[in-house]
Amino acid sequence: MTITHDLLVWLSKSFGLFYLIGLSLIVLVYTYWPANQKPFEHAAQAILDDDDKPYRG
Amino acid sequence: MIAQLTKSERQSALVILLALAVVGLAMAAGGRHDPFGVHGAIVLLAAILGIFGVISGYYAPEPSPDRLDSYYDSPTKFGIIVAMVWAVIGMAVGDWVAWLLAYPEWTFDAAWASFGRLRPVHTSGVIFGFGGNALIATSFYVMQRTTRARLPDQLTPWFVLFGYNLFCIIAATGYLMGVTQSREYAEPEWYADIWLVIVWVTYFILYMRVLARRQEPHIYVANWYYLAFILVVAMLHIVNNLAMPISWGSAKSYSLFSGVQDAMTQWWYGHNAVAFFLTSGFLGMMYYYMPKRAGRPIYSYRMSIISFWGITFFYMWAGSHHLHYTALPQWVQSLGMTFSVMLLVPSWVSAGNALMTLNGAWHKVRDDATLRFMMVAAVFYGLTTFEGSFMAIRPVNSLSHYTDWTIGHVHAGALGWVAMITFGAIYASVPWLWKRESMYSAKLVEVHFWLALAGTVIYVFAMWNSGIIQGLMWRTYNESGTLAYSFVDSLVAMHPYYIARAVGGAFFLLGAIIGFYNILMTIRSAPSVETQNAADFPVTGPAAAPALQPGE
């Protein structure tokens, strides 16, 4: 199958439109998922922690 | 430095350097009188210097296991100093070519001193030399702190830094000899490109190894931005530089693409270099250093995630706005224009998030020039992304394209956003890294800030004026329907703005030189133990002892 200009136009106008909308929805769900709020808050606060040492298990 | 490597790392370093020396020798022999041969000699020389360096420290005692109790910051320190060296070189050459545009007769009678060869030394010097080294150095710092994991070994970060700077040197010396692919921001030829792929993939793997060792369950958002920078730049670099050398002994190659596909590939690369090199990486920097310096967490963590994906999804499609009114199909132009306009949303979300983080810390912004650098960077980020979306609209582009407005836009971003956030991050990290109470002189930071801001404003206003005058003159018709002004007429009209631009650039360069002096004096000053300024020295408790690292 050869990739023609028309095929690319069709792809970008159909699949190209919807996959980005789909990805956006996934991102929004991930961002606002209630269980994710705690790790987010923790990550935002943790960088202010002044313990300037790596963890050694 | 060699003393920080373990015995086996010293051996690996020797093997790598020997292999590099062989490659350099082969290039020098195969290239003969071609610039390729000169580059072979440079590679060989670099490898030999490295071999001597490793041998001189080869029998030093092995680093003690105590090193694992602290982060490995020597590569970051080195990277910051090299970034400042490149800043001074790149900006000095930039100001030089700015004066050449105002007074073309000031050139020397030598091919290397022509505008066409010097200009890429400026662009690569500031983007890759200054920006790239600053990104690599700060990413090493940030990835360790945010994952609470030390770099997995001592050799890889040095390989990345030295390898990357070898690429920068090959690039800059090549331009002076006339070696170029004529692809903007991708000028280096095929062999330099292959070397950068090796270095860059090593960098990516190093980052993944640190993330794999992380002790924080969630990966802090700054790392996402840094990783997008590394991953996407690798992808762009490889595709855009697909080329066939004319022989194994020649610097010259031909691109695999031709015609409008070639143009589209180049601007897909070019605009995403702006997106993922000059935006994503520096946003990573901002999301770590700004909250840290302000002592406040990022205003909205969720906004930072949404804008991350917005920037990643949208930027990829924006490049075709560089090719409005060309042979590129109209719908591809419209696609690029639409995505460029949509980009305003995640861009302003990022800029707003940064400024809202400072809300409540404005007294710190007033007193602390370092934080003010970051604040002004966020403002310029907002301004430039607005301007960029606007300029990507086809009818606006018909006025702005090919004029100095574009140059003004680029420098609002490069000076106002990229350089300002970098200087802020560097002024924040230098006292932390070298365990100093504060910078050598807070006054000089203040002087640098005002020079940088004044220089940027002068530069950008000069180019706005020049660009719009130019654009209007090019589209003014007389009564008989022909162009009212010749190109030379518009050139004469631009002359005063070119002088103003060169003056603005000189301010900015002077600021960078003062900054470099201040950094060197900070390093030379005695480490502090007692009095600690909370803003400059976040380490508290027992860790506040000078904590000498092995090998220092």
C-alpha cells in the first residue's frame, strides 16, 4: 500500500482528531482521580524537605 | 575528579577514551585535508588529554563507601561552570554579529569571520553550550533530590558531560571552517550527530536508572519535563539528521529528505527544539528551583500535570507554522496554526502556576534577586508564548515572517525566559552545591539582574520596531501597484534599531560576565559553617557540617 496525500489527510482528520481527545481525557481522569491527590500533595511538599541526603536502605 | 571513580570505573574510562582515540585517528587519517580530518585531530587530542587525566589519578586510593551518604554533585558543579563559560562565549559572539549587522564593514577579510559562519557559533553556543550544559547539570541535581537516590555510578555523568561538550566543540569549530548542514539549530554534520546520539542515549539511560532507584513513590513533575526534553530531543535529532555522507572521509552529507518534505522535517525539528529543549527542560528547572527558593510548594500540582501533557501533545504539531504561504499543503499550515493557538492554554497555565506559587512570597521576590530572576522568567515565558501563538496565525505571519519581529520573539524567549530561569537556578544552586552561606556578592546578583532585564527589554523593543517597520515597508505599494520601497530602503530604516539591539545584547553579555565572576568568587570564598541564611542554605541539622566529599 502506498501512502498517498489523500490517505494522510483522511487519517489526520479522523483518527488524528479523536486520539488526541482520547489522550486528553485519560490525562484529566488521571489528574483528578481522588486517590492520586495524596501522592501529588506529598510530592509537591517533599521537595521542600531540607534533608539533603540520599536514602540508604 | 579521577579519585572519585572506582578502580573499575577508571578502567572503563580508559577503554572508552582509547576507543575514542582510535576513532579520532581514523577520522584524521581518512579525512586528510578535509575539515573532517581536522575534527579527527580534535577528537584524538581530546581523547589523549582524557587518557593523561585518567592515568594521572589512576593510582589514587579508591573512594570511600561513605560517598554513598551524599548526592554526587561534582558533575553538576562542573556543568554549571562550563555552562557559564559557554554563556560568555555564545553571547559575546552574538553581540559581535549584532554589531556586524549594524556595521558590516567591521568584518575581517577572512572566511571564518563572516556573518554566516559566526552566527551558528552564537546560536549553538547559547542554546547547546549554555542552555544544554545548564540543563544537564541541573537535571543531575534535581533527579537525585526528587528521587532521594544517588547517581548510580560515577562514570556515566562524566561521560555525558564530556561527550556533550565534545559535540559542542566539534559543532562550533566546524561552523568556522564552513562545515554545516544548513539546517537551523541542526547545523552539525553527520559524524557529530552520530556522536550526540550516543551521548544522548547514555544520558537517557542514566536518568531512567536513577528513576528506577527512586525512594519516592511518585515521580516529581520536574522530572517529567526533564525526561520529555531528553526523550523528544533524541527523537527529533535522529529523524531530522537522517543523511548520507558523500564518503567516509568527508564532512559533507546530503539529507534523505528533499523539497517541501525536507522543509517540513526541519521545522518539525526546529519548532520542537524550541518546545522540548528551550521550554520543557527549563520548565523542569523552574518546577524545582522556584518552589525551593520561594520555600513554597507549587501552587497547583494538578495544573502542572495538565500543562505538561498539553505542551507535549500540542507542540508536536505546531512546526508547520514556520512554513505559511509556502509549497506546504494549506491544511498542514492550518493544522500548525491551530495547534500553535491552542498552545497558549498549557503555556499560560504553566506561567500562571509559577506566578501563583510566588503569591504570598512577594516580599522575597523584592529582596532576593535570585528569586526575581525566576519571577521575571515566568513573566517572559507568558509574554513570549502569547506572542508566539499570535505570530503563528497566518495573516499575522504574513507581516512578521522573515522580519526582525521573529528575532525579537526568539530573544524574548531566549533572554527573558531561558537565560533568566537558568541564572536564577544557578544562583540558587551555587551556594547549595559548594556549601557556602550565600553568593559572594548579593549586590552583583542585583547588578546582573538589572543588566539582564534592561538588555532584554532594549533588545526586544528594538526588534519589534525594526521588524514591524520592515514588514510594513515590504508590503507598501505605490499608486502604480509596484512596491514603494526597495529592500535597501528597509535596510537603511533598520540601522538605528540594529545599533540599539547590539547595545541591549552588550548589557546582557556584561551581566553574564559579572555573574560568572560572582560564581567564581563564591567558589573561592571560605565555606561557612556557622551563620546560615535560610534562603541560601536549606540544609539543616547535622548535614549542615561542611561534609567534604571524597576527592575534594
